[in-house]
Amino acid sequence: MAGIDSLLSASVDAVKRSGAIENAALMATVSTVNSDGTVDVTRAGDSYPSVRLLTGYLIPTVGDSVEIIKTAGGWVCVGRLQTVTPTPQWVSVSLVSGFTNNGNTNGTVQYRRIVDHGSVFIEWCGGMSWTTSGSPPNGGQFFTMPAAARPLSQRSVTAAAGGVPTKIDFRTAGECVIVPPSGVTTWCSVNGVRYRID
């Protein structure tokens, strides 16, 4: 009898995963992000492996609440559902000790996450100052980005520091590091700086 129960249970699970008796759309949670561009999701104890993603769902993350739909080609993840209050469009940065906001009256250093032509970018505005000419404090690291804003590989961009082109590195662990040339003045504008994270 136990063998029959196991067979029936396995059959029911297989039918549920096939979508044959499900609604057209289901709520689920991402359990695994796969290297082939799919995700595994779970719902009410059931697993749905290798669910394909729509192009707009750019950064799938374990724990995301998502909607999946059954198509002729299998299950497809429509995207992530907003489960918290959205972050304001511009986020003010808490600079590390030795740096101050409003360098050369450029305003408070802020960033925002934007989508442009299907790619995700971090865009910056404002300016910062520091005290030692040519040698910013903390090795030049002025901020650490949250995980959702970190690039998949290092991005090096050019900013303006005292009218001199200056490099800023945005690293995969979140470090934002300014690397000014020798003798540059003690401020930097990040207005218009942006980098792609995907």
C-alpha cells in the first residue's frame, strides 16, 4: 500500500509541475539562480526547476517573490514583485570619514538605479571634498555600494576633480574608489557619472 501511495503522490506532483491543472499564473519564490539564465522556484512545497526569464528581469535573486506563467514552451518567470516600499529615486550617500558632500558646490553625492535599453545602470550626481591635496583619505574609497548596485565586473569611469580628469573605480565588492592624479585639488564632481552593472 505504501508503494501505491508513493506512486500516486509522485504522479500528482508531476501533474502539478506540468501546469496541466494549475492556473495560468502562479506566485512563487526563487530558490536557485542558475548559470544558464533560468531560475528554480518553489511554491507551497512544490519545485519548478529551470524556469526561463523574461528579458526585463535582469537581476534574479534567491528569495525574490515572482510570478510564473505556463506557456507552450514551459514555465516562464514574468519578473519580481515589489514586496517593500520602493527606494526613493535618488539615494544620498553617507561618505566615509575624511570626505564631505557638496564639493565645489556640486551638491550632495547621490546615486540612483536606472534601466536603459534593457541594461541596468547606476547614475551619480553631486560632489565631494577631502582634506589632503592629491591624496584622498581611506585609500580613496569614499563609499561602499549595496549589493543591488554593484557591477558584475569592475567599472572605471572618468570624473572631474578640480577641472582635471580623474578615475573612479566601482568594484565588484561595492568599493567606490577615487584615484586622482598627483597634485589635484581637493574636490571631485560625480555629476553625470554612471556605470552599467549587468
